Amino acid sequence: MPARGGEFFGEELLCDLGAADAAHELFTPTHFGRLAGSCYLSLGRFDKAEQFLQDTASRMQGRHKSRAIVLGNLALTAIRRGDLDAGLAVFDDAVDELQGTRGGGGMNIVFRAARELRPWRAENAVQEAQDRLLALMEAA
């Protein structure tokens, strides 16, 4: 993102898109949070990722495909931090979102989260969460 006076202004710049901008129709108010959360997750900056992803997920009611992606990334954030309880709670929310859409992007991320639960595979709660995901695929 370009810097202005040493500060990043990416979100402000995106929010200033006008109807004359060719990409105006493609931008939604949650785009920046989705992208920033995903980037911070990739960088291993879990606190920042969690902040952006939680805020974005709370503002995405009714957008099931996109929300499943955000929740999948939020589950990955908790799992990579080693917080199994938080990871499983968000994982279950992501699977709930996928039940109606089975969106490919969300499905990929949630399966990645399921793979990253391997260190806890002996835990009953992990087995149940993974069984829910497999049942979702079976119903497809």
C-alpha cells in the first residue's frame, strides 16, 4: 500500500472509490479486513490477523461464502497460535457457513484448518469437528 507522510492509507483509499471508478462495483466494505487479516495470518502476525478477521466476520452477516473464508482464516489463526478451544469454536462456525453454500474457497481453507488440527487428533473435540466436516462432504 502506498504511504502518505509515513502512514499507510490503503483502507481510506479504497473507501474513497467513487462510482466513476471501474472497480467500484467489485469493492465491498469488508474487502480490506478480509485481505489484511489474510495477509497478517500469512505473516504469522496472529494478533493483528485475529483483530481484522473478527471485525470483518461480525460485519458479514448474510454473505455465507465470503464469511466461511474469513472464519476459516480465523480458525487457522487460533490453531497456529495453539489455542485449540478458540480454533474449534470458529472451525464449527465456518462449517455451519459452508453447509448452505459449499463454497470452494471456504472449503479449501476449512480443510487446511482440519489438517492443522493433527497435533490434537486424539482429542474427542477434534475428532467430532473433523467428522462434521466429512459429513458435510458426504451430504454433497
